[in-house]
Amino acid sequence: MILANEAPPRTAIKVLELADIRRMRSQWEPRLDTRQMEQIVATSPGRSMWSPRSGEVIVVGEWRHRPEVSSVAGVHAIRDVHELMRASVDQSRRLGASAFVAVEWDERQRPEFYQNVGLDLLDVVIPFEAPATAAGFSTSHQVHLVQLDILDSRAQLLAVDHAAFSWLWVNNAAEFESYAKTAGAEVWAHHHQGRLLSYIGFTYFGDWGHIDRVAVHPDAQRQGLGLELTRLAMQRMARRGSRTVGLSTQAANWKSQRLYDRLGFRRSSHNAYRVYGQVFRTSLIDEYSPATLAVTREA
């Protein structure tokens, strides 16, 4: 657990190396086990930091398979948490990262904690759930939808994705490759004159299903594509036995929330989270279209 008390006196903070991991003196059950820490440190060297004095650590890897954005994977610190977080942000900047993000998955901090370590609130993500049968079982859709092979369609998916999402949530090829390996995942899309204009990704987990991502190209918005794609996903998961379907979107994304309301989704009382961070290279924001967000994937 992280405590947002007054920052302690400055202490020696060092880059976490593979050889250091087994020597750390953790006095609590870490969120990441030794193998996970070693994997992150090996694939993202130089980003994680630790305090030899206290044995505390912040493990930092890539955000959604994007090496240009550092992301906190685990925080196991109380005494030196402020120094460790500041050092992690500074280290990522020195290594040439474009941004640094920290997501509140399981724990909550006061906003002052993030302000003290130089991180701003970037986004708030809220979950929704609906009965899988809320979309009905009709196989008639307003538009033609087809299932895609994720790997074969990467180039087209990336084109839509980069046009539809803001810099924080955009996918890259590695993220799609990872998604293609997910058991129970499907991607469906709509084409017009040979051009892919929208897609949806969802995953079947038995009696629960999750809509992972809905993207509509700005050229094709306001045509009901998001509604048709979401309805199809719910129907397919219901036919496979899902009783409930979940998804997440930005708190400020009222357009998507209105769509979900039409399909019977209601805000869930758990699993909302906040994303804090710092952008080092402001041109990162300009590389993507911030005003055309369709639906945000659960991070």
C-alpha cells in the first residue's frame, strides 16, 4: 500500500538491475512476483528504480506495448515512495521517453500525491455493464459486418485506430499482435468500397464477456456504426453463454455513454480508475487526433 504522507528526506535511489531484484527486502506481498519483475526489467532496462536503504521499488515498463511511453507496472514502497516516483519520472525523461503514465488500478491516492511527484490527471475511465441479451438476438444489421483476422488486417486496423483515438489510447502493431493471441478474442469490422472504416474487439470469458475496443474513423462517424458493432458483439457473446457484458470508456466521453445507454448498459460501481502522467514531448499529442475519440479500451 502506498501512503501519501509528507515526502521523506532525500535518499539514494538507484536504477533497478536484474541482480538487485532477489536482494530487495520486501516486507509485504508484492503485486508483481519476482519473475514478472525480471521480465519487465529485462525488456525495459533502465526504467525501474529502487532504494537500497529500504528495499522499496517502482517497476516501470511500457504502456500498452509502446516503448515511447513509460508506465508504472508496480509500486512496492511506503517510506521512499515520493523519491522513487520522482526518480522514475526523471529517469524515463533522460532515456528519451515521450511520456510517463501511472494508472490507479487497485489503490487510490489523493491528488496531492501525484502533484507532489510532478504528474497530472490525464484521464478518468469508468466501467459499464449490461445483460448480454439486452441487444436482442436478431441477425439483421443495418450495415455489413465481417470478422477479421487480426494479424492479416493490422495495417487497416492501425489506420482506423490512429484516426479515432487520442495519443494516450492509440494502439500500435505490437498491441494488436498481443491481442491476436488472447483466447476468446474476436475482431469484427465494417468496410465501405474496400476501405475499413470501423471495428470492434471483444473477448469471451465464459458467462462474462468484455468489449475491449470500438473504433470508428472520423469520416464514418454519426452513421450508427458504433451501435451496430456493439450490438453484434453483445449478440455473439450471448450466444456463447455470456450473461453479462462489460466495457470501459472515458468519463468525459458522453457520446459513447449515450450509445451504451441505448443498449442497456449501466455504470458499474467498481473498477473505475484514473490515469496520471507527464508528457515530455508535446508533439506526441499532435500526432493523433484528440477530438475524434470513439470509444476507449480498458487499459
